[in-house]
Amino acid sequence: WIALVVAFPLTFFVGCDRVLGSQPEAPAQVTSVEVADVSVGGATLQWIQVNNGAGRPADYLVVVGTPAPAWTPALAGGLPFEGTEIGAPMVAVVDGLPGATPHTAYVVAYRQTDDSIFFSAPSAPVAFTPAALAPQRVNDVSVQSVGQTTATIRWTQV
């Protein structure tokens, strides 16, 4: 499954060397993805921001799944994150995931122009298992009646 799908009615280029006489460069591949923290229902991923192929910070799609689906530019799916500075750390919190379930994630850098989107190759995948939400403690248990073979116990459902 993909948490969010971003669809662009545009032309996609991966490693293309000619578009209308120009020679656009695809963004650099993200090579430093790591799981910085795992939480209940999520994880914090971190990587170093890369050049978008035009001298500015790339934007990113984080693709997460059980396992993460194979990347294809035609799907252009993932959680979008806006780049801020080439060479600076990027932190992305991914949450709302089922706990106690193994997940994999990878990052794709991209640059969008008026009529095209240029994608990097996907990063190496990282694996993590979000923690499950612990059951809540019942505090208001009371014994209502006791018989020879039965007991009536009440509490508020949590």
C-alpha cells in the first residue's frame, strides 16, 4: 500500500539526455537514507539533501509499504517533502502505519518544471517495524456480586 498517491498529468523523464534541444539533468540519487527513530505507528527517516539537477535543492517522495512497491515514474506515488538546502539533513516523519508490521521505505528526489518532472533513481531501501500501540490499563474494576460458582465484575471499556 502507498499512504498517498501524487499524480501529475505531465511528461516524466528519468535519465533523459534531450528535451526540446536542452540537456536536463535528473536530480542526484539520495544515498544516505537511514531510520533515525521508530515510534508507535511510524518512523523518522533522515537523509542528506541533494541537487535537483538544476543547482537547487531537490524535492522528495518517500515511498513506504509492506514491502514498498517498486518505483516507476508513471505511478509517481509517495509522501512529498520539500527540499530546503543541498547538503543539509532532511528529516521526514512517516506515521499512521500499522504497528508491529515490517515496512520498507525508499526516497526518490525530483524536480518539477512547468511541463516535466525529472526523477532520480530510488535510494536503497531501509527497513523498520513501527511499535504497536500498547493496550490501555483498566482502572475502574469492581466486583458487583459473588456467588458459589460465579462472580459479576464491571469495568469501563477502554
